[in-house]
Amino acid sequence: MKRRSGFAVMARLIGLVKPLAGFMTLAVLMGLAGHLCASFITILGGYAVIVLLGFAVTPKLEAIFICVLTFAVLRAVLRYAEQSCNHFIAFKLLALIRDKVFLALRKLCPAKLEGRDKGDLISVITSDIELLEVFYAHTISPAAIAFFYTAVMCLFIGSFHPALGILALLAYVTVGIAIPVVTSKLSGGDGMAFRTEAGSLSGFVLDSLRGLSETIQYGRGRERLIQMNERTDTLSETEKRLKRTAGRNMAVTNTAILLFDLCMLFLSAALYQKAEVDFAGVLIPTIALFSSFGPAVALANLGSTLQNTFAAGNRVMDILDETPPVQEVEGKEKTAFEGADAKNVSFSYGAETILDGVSLKIPKGNMIGIVGKSGSGKSTLLKLFMRFWDAGNGKLEISGRDITRINTADLRNMESFMTQETHLFHDSIKNNLRIAKLDATDAEIEEACRKASIHDFIMGLPQGYDTPVGELGDTLSGGERQRLGLARAFLHDAPFLLLDEPTSNLDSLNEAVILKSLREGQDGKTALLVSHRQSTMRIADAVYSVESLSRTGGRVS
């Protein structure tokens, strides 16, 4: 994880506000006017006291009373408008950030997300992004409001005497800047630690729920619960430190406000004794300072929460800044499928070499089988043809053209990829199948399911094709999920089929049915079939061992 400074994160987050700069300006203006109305209600009260004590005859009490009522109404209206505007900006920007994150994830899939903690990823795209609402709704405009408000109040208080204006400026800077900065530094890395630990706990809980049956089966519930409690306790300790820092921040802020209020009273009194200010010069600046710490306190309260917010922003930016392993290709001329080739292809996961100089010719209309021991790179070869990764050395070609020079959309349209594990969304069977072809008709879906030998099973369900499959397809058996995956491949109707263990979860009877469907449904299509089952390889036109391909290009049968 890349560690960015708080200022770097803040600059990036503020940069996203550009499309909504007009609304942000409006929020700042309304907030500034609202705070000035609130402060001058108290200040006008001070002028009323001066008039009642006979130190002045103007302004008239009636005028003061009308102004106070007007400012009170305006304060309520402006406060509501400011908050509405801020939250409109915040939720619009959160939607924008989510859109950017999901676009980044789409580009990173699947290579950069394989093996990543899914619970932590869910934490980033839900709670971390949601936490940025605090920044957009309660940080940017309050900071701008505090700046302009401070300038106005310092000029107003300084109009009685420059020394009083300087003292007011020192008070605002101390409360609104110095204290939050010190508090933020005292928080150290607790904010990032809290977000990271929260993501880790989320991943652990998700993993525990998915493996609940195994946990019960092997009697490991107590151990799992202990581990969960340990992680929760660690997270609670980190949160406790953050809360303690926030409490200290509030105590120091309130103490500073009290001290500066007293300083303003004593300084104005001293100036009054020297006849440098009149009675109004004592009362009004003191009351004005008393009633004007609202914007500065709003900034002070952010000191302990910004670490958490910036940590969340940092984790979101880790995704946005992640470099995709494969850049999508656009703007090339369309390619018609005329066969595929792997030429001296090598590929490594880190330091571990998986494929070493693999060469394979896949003629159009043929079904080519690939066998090999576990971990030999059979599935990896299919993923390289899908261009989930780029080959380290050598090249893969379709129709004699390097796949890195084929439009990515065209490449994926030419290929139907069936993985070992069929992922099903929490939706109906029909909608799960339509992922392969969004505009597929019911007749096309039914035909694909007949080819995959799953139609009769579906029609026996209470709701037929509208039957929900449950979360992750848990209402179906492994074999049923696999046949739905095969139906997806048939529905996509691509000329090049990439089949990774298409019968691994099937019994021999269903395997025979599926193999017959594959052979009959091939219909001139080209297929690259990976399996560890010799029975599956009976339908292949030629079978190769991936180990032999790496050395000699030898044929198995």
C-alpha cells in the first residue's frame, strides 16, 4: 500500500470537486452569511446593552430588535441551504468516486484481483468511500467558510483597535489550525491502522461465513470465534486511541477558547483604562470573540477524524492508481477468427515460471485437448489467450495476428471462456445466463441450456428459468452450476471456445451427455479443452501435454 501525505490525499480529493465548483461556491457563500448572522445576533445584543446603559443613543432598540429577528430567520434558512448544498455535492462525488473505482476494478480484473482479500476490497468500496462523505460535506466548505469568516471578524474586531484584531486572529489560528494539526500528528498512523484492521476483520468475517459448513464439520467454531474476537479487540483498541485523541482535542480546544476570551476581555479593559477604546470597544469585541468560534471549532473537531478520512482516501486511491497489467486495445481493424497459435510463450507469476517456451497450433474447426499435472499452466494458457495477462515472452496469435494488436472487445467477442468455478450472481437463472448475451431471446437461452443438458432440470424447478439461484449459486450443486457455465459459453456463441475442466464436477453419465453436446454443438467452432480426465479427452481431435509443449511440442495422442 502506497503511503501518501495528508496534504497529497486532500489535494486529490479536492480536485474531484471541480465539476461541482459552482455548488461548492454557493455553499461557502451561504455558510459564511449564516455564520455572520449568528454572530451578529449576539453582537447586536451587546449594542442593545450599550443603548440601555445610556452609553449611546443609536442604533434604536426597535431597529436592533428587527435586525435580530431577521438574522435569526436568515440563519436558519442559510444553514439549511448550506447543508443541503454540501450533502448534494458529497453524494454526487461519492457516486463519481464509486464509478471511478468500479471502472478501475474492471481494468484490474482478473489479474490484479486474484488472491486479493475480498472482504478488504468490499470494505474499501463501501465503508471507505462512504467515509469520504465527511470530507466533502463537512470539511471543504467549512474550511473555506472559516477562512473568510475569520477575515471578516478580525477586520470587525480590529476596527475598535488593531491589537484586538491581532488577538482575534491569533485565537482563530490557534483553535482552527494549530490544535487540529497537532492532534492529527498525535494520531500518528492510527487512522490508517483502523481502516486496515477494519478491512481485515471484514475479510475474516466473509471468509468465516463462506466456510461455515467446514468450520462446523471439523469442530473449529471455537477457534474461529477466538480469532474473530482477537481481531475485534485489536480494532477496538485502535478505535479507543482515536477516541481518546478526539477527547483530548476537544478539551484543549475548549480551554483555548476560554483563555482567549479572557485575554480579549483583559486586553480591551486595559485599552479602556488608557482611553484608547470606549465602553463599546470593551463589550463588543469581547462578545464578538465569544460568539465567533463556531467555524474554527468545526475545523478543530476535524483534527481527530481527518486521519481516518485520509486513511480511507488513501486506500481508495490505491485502487485508482493501480496500474492494470493489460491495457485495452481500441481502434484496430476487426479480425475474423481463422485459428489460433501460441508461439514460444513463457509466463511467470512473480519468480515462479509457469509456462516455458510453449508452442501450440490450434487449427480452425478443431478441438484441441490440453492435459498436464496440477500447476503446470493449463488454465494459465487459456487466460493468456483471453489476455487477462500478457505473455512474458513469445506471443499468442489469432488469425495470424498478435492478440495485443486486436481490439479487446473483438477478442472477447471471439472467445467463450468457461472457468473451473462457475460464478453465479444472486439472481434468476435466466439473468445469470443472459450475462453471456444481454439481448438473448428466451428461445436462445433454452437452446443453450439444451446443449448443456440442463434444460430439463431447470424446467423441473418451481419457477423454471426465473428461479433464483441464491448467493453464489448455493442452491445448486457443483455439477448444476458447471452446466450453467457451459450454457453461458454456448449462449455467447463465439467461434473460439476455451473450456477449463468443463466436466470436473460431473458424474460419468452427465459427463457423457455434456461431451456429446460439446461435440455436436461445436458446429464448426474451434475449442481448446483443458481437463485432467482422460475420458473427457476422447472428443478431442488432438491431445497435447503442456509439459511436452514446453519442451518439444510433442503430441500425446
